[in-house]
Amino acid sequence: MIPLYCVHTESHAALFGDWFLPSLSRTDPLDLRVTPCHATTGGSYRDPAWSRAIITKSDVILRAIRENHDRVFVYSDVDVQFFAPMLEPLLDALGDGDIALQRDDRAGMHCTGFFVARGSDRLVRFWERVRAAAVHEGRDQRAFQEIVADDRSVRVGRLPEIFFGAGLGIPQPDDYDAEASFRLWEPGDAITIPEGIVLHHANWTIGQEHKLAQLAWVADAVRTRDASATRRRDE
């Protein structure tokens, strides 16, 4: 059984307990391996508790790589909900590469919040560089972009859009820039959701309450669309 690694912080207990865990029953059987992180306050983007959790996350990913030499594993943040079996498209996207990540936005940024990988010595060396940069940067995702642009030893792919993050469905300004000019999701905003979605990552918003609201909005939109499709088939 393919292992699924995640980091569980007390600050994100509702995301983990109310959304991530219950939705796992909709996807393929996986060997869930949870690491607690005792960053008990905050948890919003780039606050100190969030940054501590990012370093714990990097350590868990390094452990996963070492524990799965020449074997496949999955990593997921816990602000994720699953909708359907996913292993077939995951493995297709990975192919004979080292890692395939969710797309963070339409510009092609990689998202380190959900990915599939195959353990190897070169991936250990690569992620050791990511961890070191994340300590300085405070963001593993930004560190990953910088390292992958410089290090061609690791074969990096992207997951299809059905591994959906909100950054793919939020309309952005014409002068969009991931660092300077962008629009975040606010409760009540619409999100364009792809057909055949297998998971949703509640990102591109700030704070647990907004993440919970986004999870609920997407779940309701998918449920409504599926019910409408069922009615059309039955007519």
C-alpha cells in the first residue's frame, strides 16, 4: 500500500479532523502516516507557528524520501479534501520521474502542498537544499521554486488540473504576479472547478476560517454539480 504522509498541527485540527480524514474514504486505500507538530498557536501564512510547521514538514518529507527508496509515496497538507480515487492519474503523472506536484497557479508555479514522489538519493540531496533554503526563506514552496530552477538533477513533473488548488480557479488581474499583484480568495467568492476533480487544496486564502469556508464552498459546488449530472442522466 502506498504511504501518504502529512503533518498535523493543533492549529489545523478542524481541517484535519473535519475534512481531510473523513474524505480519505472516497479515494484509494493508502497507508496514512501522520506526524504531529506542536505549533499550537497561529498557523496563518508566514506567522511564526506556520514557519515552524514548514520546517517540520520538510523533515517529514526527507524522512519519507529515505523510507521509500525506489518506492512511491504521497505527501499532502491537511487543508485538502478528496473526492475520488486518484492513484492511477497520480502514477501516470509521475511516470519514471522523481516527483510530480500540484500546480499552484496558472503561471505554472509548483505547489509543495500535494505531490507524489519516488524516493532516491538525489531527491534526498535536493530536498536537503529545499529545507535549508526554507529555514532562511520561511516558505518551503518559494524555496522549492528557487532550487528546482537551479538543480536539473531531479526530474520534476506537474499533476493534472483534477488535483485542484484554488489558485487554478480564482480569476487574477491582467498584471498578475505571484509575488506582487494577485487576488486571494475571500468567503463567498466563486471558484472555477474542473470536471473530474479528485481533490481540492484549500489554498490562496489566509487563515483557518477562510480555508474551512473554501472547503465547504467547493464541496457544495461539487455536490450540486454531481447531483445535476445524475438528474440529466436519469431523464
